[in-house]
Amino acid sequence: MHLQSSDLPAYAAHLAARDDDANAADVLERLRRAIAEARLRLADIFVTFDPTGERVSGSVRVCVFGKDFVVLTEWRGDEGAGTYEALSELLAGATARAAEIEAQKMGTRVSLDGMTDAYRRALQDAGFVFQGRRVEYRTPVSELPDKRSSRLTWTTMADVGEKPVLDLIREASADTPDGMDVEVGISAIEDVLGGSYDTLDPRAVELGTLDGRAVAILLTRVDVDTGWAGIQFLGIVPEVRGRGLGTDVHLHGIATMRDLGGTVYHDGTSETNAPMLRLFEKHGCIEHSRMEEWHWRPGG
């Protein structure tokens, strides 16, 4: 069932119990403020209760990132509460919600520590399709290299327009497990950036040029309120791969995150993307978790 306003205190206690640095009263205040500011909707939160009906035993939340794409949070709950039946109930609510808001895709990532046979079976039966495993990193921006490379010249989408950016993303997505589908157009970019480009800093979308040819693309997202930062897409066209440009592009992305106010870098890649894994290691990124990625689309 989706969360009712009368159950907010129980939900706040549920979240606080899973965060060593939080208390229920503070969490409840933040939830109420987010609801009042329309940053959080009760219809996007799904919960199960313990046998008393008073304690939240498990939850998931649908997070809207754009008009076409939503993310489902990993299940959080009491030990033993993640049964197939409970998970199926939550996933049924989440997929119905995604269909209601006409999302074209819903993605979820589940840590290997949190994945169970029951969780995997519930995902499959709810229509989710396994995409592969990811390695996730979380590192204070202050601990990352503070330098730029001069081999590439950088410009923004505001300077060149949408079409060159979309064409470059298509080209840079070839033969890589982390490619990006932009066939729906600019909305694909704005979905991962979390807002309309004209409301963001122009450096959220940057193109790297080598000898007059655009060869690299960066999509960078920073939440200035929390300091969370991520490189949503890093791509290099096939013809210049193997020349060490990945180092230049990643360093530039780190510098952009820092310039935009990012304080914690959270990023990841497919377990099969060896070049990107080497970049994370080279630049001191700290592995946070390993996850399974699953996608749901309306109609299966």
C-alpha cells in the first residue's frame, strides 16, 4: 500500500532506524517539509507493516527523474520482512504508480548484500528485466585529484545546440556497456540531469574537442543542497579510444563537479566496463557497493 499521512511518524521511525546519524523526530520534520514543498509525494512511497499494524516493516519509493524515467529505491526493511509476498506487494504498487504517471522506464539497483532469491523472483514476476551488475563508488570530492588536462577544449550545449550533443552521445555510446539511448531526444538528457537544461548551469552538458573534432561528452549533475554529485554520462567516440583521453575527460568531470558545488562524488559503472573501472581506481574513487541493475517498462 502507498503511505498514508497518518503513517508518516511510523515511516520516519523506520527510516531513522536504518541511519545511525538520524533520529525519528528530525526525519519526520524533513519529510513534512519535503511534502509541503512538493518535493515528496505520499503516492510515491509504498510500505508494509509488521503484524501489529503499527510499525513499518519495509518500504520502497518511486523517485521521478524526468517525464519518461523514474527510479525505484532498493527495498529497506526489518530482517525477515523481505518475503516474496511482501516484496511482490510493494513492487506491484510501484509499477502501478509508474504506469499511472506514464513513465517509459523504471530502473532499480539492488546491492548484492541485499539481494535474495525472493527479491530476484519478485522483480522478475513484476516485469523487471536484469541488466547486469554494477560497481558503485562514493568519494568526498576533496579527496579527488584537483587538476585539469589541456589536451581537450571544452564547450557546452548552450554554445552548440542540441543536435550536435545528441549525435555525439549516439556515437560515444557505441560498443560500451554504459551507452545512453537518446532516441527520444533532449528529454533523455534532461531526465538524467533531473531538470530542464535551460534551468541548469550550462556546464551540466559539456563537449570535449580534439583538433577541431568533438570527441568526448560529459553530463554532470550536482545537488547544491546536499552536495551530491555524479557524472551521469561520460562518453568518448570509438576512433580516439585507447589514447588515454579517458583520464582527461574524467578529470574534467571532477573539476566541473567541484566548480558546481559538489562535495560527495557518487558514481558507478558496469562490472564489464574495464576502462571506466581503471579510471575510478586511478583517481582514488572509493568502492561503495556492488549492485544488480533491473529495468521495468510498461507492457513488459
